[in-house]
Amino acid sequence: MEVFADYLASINDEKQRVRMNEVLAWVQGEFPQLEPVVKWNQPMFVDHGTFIIGFSIAKPHMSVAPEKKVMELFANKIEKAGYSSTSQLFRIKWKDEVDYGLLRQLIEFNIEDKADYTKFWRE
């Protein structure tokens, strides 16, 4: 988690910083094979150089970005979890619980689907 230290320190709101730290630590603990990186000022996890999932914050929420293909495939589950979304990401309001089961499914899908992928983003 040392790679995320500066990013986390830049989050002024303590509750948001703690929540983001919890989520990032959970991903790293559940998927230790993923490499934690910060790109475009966003914490993310990559596997063999390819993007798996990224996170960012806004005043009212945390954004989770698993890529458009995953957003399309899991749209119903994301909606059922109560999260608002765009074509590229979904939002977890700071007051809402994190659906770690859903996060696990998204990450596992990307790891498997991109196992032989050689570029950072899907085309």
C-alpha cells in the first residue's frame, strides 16, 4: 500500500481517506497478484501490465472504474446494488456500504477476461 501513500495523504476528508484506504487494502489483500499503481492521479490495480480496476474520489462519492465492457456486462448487478453509473464507472456514495462481493466479481472477470491481453486498456 506504500504506492498509495501520497494519494491517500492528499485526501483532505478523513472519512473519505479511511474509506478509500479500506477499499484499496481490501483489493490488495484479496488479489495480492495485482500490482498497485497510481496513474492519472488515480489508484488502480494492474495485472501483467493491463488495467484491471481503478478508483477515484469526488465530494459525494467514490468512483469505481472497471472499463466499459465490464460496466455493460454487470449493469444489472451494479444497479441492483444501488449504485449510479455512467458507461465507464459507478459511484459509491460515502454513506453507502461497499458491495465487496460485486467488486470481487468485477475484478475476477477482468483478471480472467484479460489474461492474455497485452495492452493497458481494452480496444
